[in-house]
Amino acid sequence: MNNLKAINRETKTSGDINKLRSEGFIPAILYGGKDPNAKISIEKKLITNILNSDSFLSTVLELDIEGKKQKVLPREVAYHVVSDEPIHIDFMRIVAGTKIIIEIPVIFINHEQSPGLKRGAVLNIVRRKVELKCPADKIPDDITINLADMDIGTSIKISSVKLPENVTPTIMDRDFVIATVAAPTIMKEPEKPVAEATAEGADGAEASVAADGAESTKDGDANEKGKEQATDKKPATDKKNPEKK
């Protein structure tokens, strides 16, 4: 469990809060339970690593507020619209015996032991997080799915996942899919190299030239025959003016 040191803050104006941020602190609020809301601040460098993780909002933390420790759950982070730096965090006290709704990240293990993935299948992830209802003091770190022995066509549904005791998905009216082991996509035939395509083009051009030459020769032969036939014919005799003997 991550332990973070925090301090109480007495900021009253936006100027006070901006000064706090300029000194490397992130203002925060702690709420929930029977205790009143508390204004606190956390040094940015102490929380940056876990703040940037995908599971931050589902990670139980232990806040040490000037010597007083209590378990909390991050519920919301506000970021600056330009710099994208965290500017405020909401923490909720974890009270034993209560239940909360929270999104838990899904992780997949043993990819190398999946027969389907070995044969080129693709792991199609439908849900990277699943919303669960669970006891506030027993929040699972993640939902682990073992891919060993999963072949092509396998559909991984929530019913196949073993959840901790008293932990249930918020979606109860259907057995929803978390991921599938899908068949590999059909690969397109790679394009021919430019040199090969050029060579084929040259061959085609030569064949075209040869064909054109052959047609020209045939046309030439036909023309020559026509000339010969025209030469063999005798000129017609003028009947009106027969040749005098």
C-alpha cells in the first residue's frame, strides 16, 4: 500500500492556492465518514508516479496527515486546461462495512501459453476496466485473466472471472464480454517490387511492339497483293471509239 504524507492547509483565497501550487504542492480535499471534510495538500513529487498510473483512481492509499494515518481512495483529479498539470485531488475516506462502486483495471497474463495467440490470433480487449460494487475496505487491485489454454474463438465473459467474496459487477442483467481471442486477419498480397514491375512493363512493351510489327507486315503484304492484282488487269476497251486497224 502506498503511504503519502499530507499536511493541513489554511488556504482561503485563490491567491493562497496559487502560491501553494507554485511551491510544489497539490491542494486536495478529504471527505466521507463521520469526520468533517478536511483541506489538505500533498507534495507533487511524492505522488507523481502513482498519479500517472492507469489504476490511480482504484488504488487504496494511506494518508499520513501530520501523524494521523487513514486509508483513502482517490475519487477525482482536476487538471490544468493548458499545462495538463494536476491542480486538485479529491480523496474519500474508507469506512469499514460500507460498499462503493469503483472501476477496476483488467490485466491479462500468460500470453505465451495461449494456443490461439501462438497461431497468430489477436487478443481483442473489449473492456480494460470493469465497474464493481465491493466493500470499501476490500477493494481488489485488479481483475486478472489467465490466457493459458485459450484458443482461437474463445470469448472471455465476466462469468468466467473469479471475483473476491462480496464483490459483484454493477452490470447484472447480462453476461458481458471482456475480451476475445480472435482469428488472425487476412494478409494482403504484398505489392511487387518496382524493379520487377518495370521489367514486366518492358516485356509487355516489347510484345506490343512485336505484335504491331506483325500487323504492319500483314497489312504490307495485303497492300502488295492488291497492287499486283491491279497490275494484272487489262485496261477496259473504249467501245465507242474502237481502235482502227
